[in-house]
Amino acid sequence: MTAKILSGAKIANEIKQEVAEEIAILPFRATLTVVRVGEDKASAVYVGSKVKTSEELGIISEHLHLSAETTQAELLEIVEKLNTRDDVDGILVQLPLPKHIDENAILEKISPEKDVDGFSPINVGRLWQSQNALAPCTPAGVIEILKRSNIEIAGRHAVVLGRSNIVGKPMAMLLLQENATVTICHSRTKNLAEITRQADILVAAIGRTGFVRGEHIKEGATVIDVGINNVSDIEFARELFDETELEKRLNTIGKRGYTLVGDVNPKEARERAAYFTPVPGGVGLLTVAMLMKNTIEAAKKRRIMMNGE
Ligand code: GUN
């Protein structure tokens, strides 16, 4: 079997187009404020792409880049100010934060109405109670990929590999809401391959390069790769890519020093899965598209509520 590749670009563009059409008829301009603390390299790239996409779609974006020495008290005060600012519709504090700041304390401070990441305890609770909630962008994007690719979710066995607050846990809940039978696996799971081989839909979000091998995948499954890792080792690259891709990847390593690889071994997934999301060009693009969607949703709700309509 050669898996069909599910293009994140195509689906992300569809969603961004829909958001742009909605923005065009709004009687106000929405504002998204992104807060970044310190110099984490990956965070700089992610935030750059969030700001750029906001601007492309006509969302006003504000980027607050704070020094790594910012104290927790200072950051709490900044969030509090953003909570009370009438022109700000969405607040996103990019994670990870420097070690001296308690992430939970910050996430708890973000007003649930402006929490476009869906990380505040109120939104997490609402999601678990199947109430209307702003859902975390990456797992919400995975659901969009599945639905828009006509991959059945209801009644199927979905296995989520990873239990993070950002992806694994909300992913499991969103799949459950779509009536999948859901299993969550993690680093302490015994007989992992035995469980993942039962998955009709396998979502990998563990942050371990190429961890999911052919033996973990049921023939004909849908494999969603949420991981983003750097590979610079040429021998490792040979294990990960088949002849259709290897040369291009080796060129990328030569030029940039690394190539992006997910949590799934793409060569082996292509041989066993029916559908597979690539890295790069898969789930990652959906995260930003869903953030735009959440921002407009938050803006509409808050501004319409404010007007008492
Ligand atoms: N770090 C990694 N992914 C995310 C995300 O979706 N939102 C935020 N705020 N930080 C992240």
C-alpha cells in the first residue's frame, strides 16, 4: 500500500479563505496579541508565522516580545492589562515560558473569552463538558484534516500517542466528541505496538523523531503526525526517507544543516497507512489557520455580547 498524502497546505488555505470571507463582512477589525518571552528559537518561528498570517487575513496583530528576565509578576500584570483592553480580542502567550515562570499561573490569568489557544482551565473544563469552548488549535486542526478529507471518525478506534496539555489530552477529547473510541498511550504504556496496531486513526504527538514505525501501524490506517523535530544526521535520514524523497532531504540538510521530521517514520508509514500527513506541510499549517478561526470566533462573541445583541 502507498499512503495518500493529506496536504495540510490545501486544507489550511481553505480555512484561511473562509476566515478571510468572514472578516470581510465584520463591522470591526479583530486584534490578536501574541506574547513571547525570551529567545526560544522555535517559538520565534511559530510566532512569526502567527503574526504574518494575521496580517495577511486582515487581523490586527500585536507582538509583545519580552526579555527572558521578565518576572512572573510582570507577565501577570501584562496579561491582566490585555484582559481589560477593549480593542484586544485574542491573547496568546507562546509556550514554553522561561523556567522561573509558572505556566499554569499565566494561563489561568488569561480571560477565557480571549483565550484563543484554549489553554485556560475554564476552556479546558468547557471542552471536557462538551460545552461551546475555544479548542486548542493543533488538535482542532487535526479534526479539520480528518473531516475535510472525508475520513470517518465516529465508531472508529483512535489512538493518541502523547498526553500533553497542548495536543494529546485535548486531541483525545475532540476525537471522543466526534464519537471515536479513544485510547491514550504514553511513555509508560506497555505493549505499545499492540495497542497502536488497533488504531484506525493514529495521532502521534510525543516529540520523538521517527518513533512510530511500520510495526506500530495497522495496514490501511490514517496516520496523523503532529511532531516537528530536526534531523541533521545523514544515516538517520536514510532510515526515514524513501528514494522519492531522500535526495531532496539530503540537499536540505546540506544547505540548512537539518531537515524537519515528525514523530513518525515517513518511509514506513507510507508503506502501511492509507492516509498520512507529511512533515513539513501537514498538521503544523493547520495550527495557525485554526488560531485565526479562534480569534474571529472570540472577537465575534465578545463584541456582540458587549453590545448586548
Ligand atoms: N507552543 C507549542 N505549541 C503552542 C501553541 O499552540 N500555542 C502556544 N501558545 N504555545 C505553543
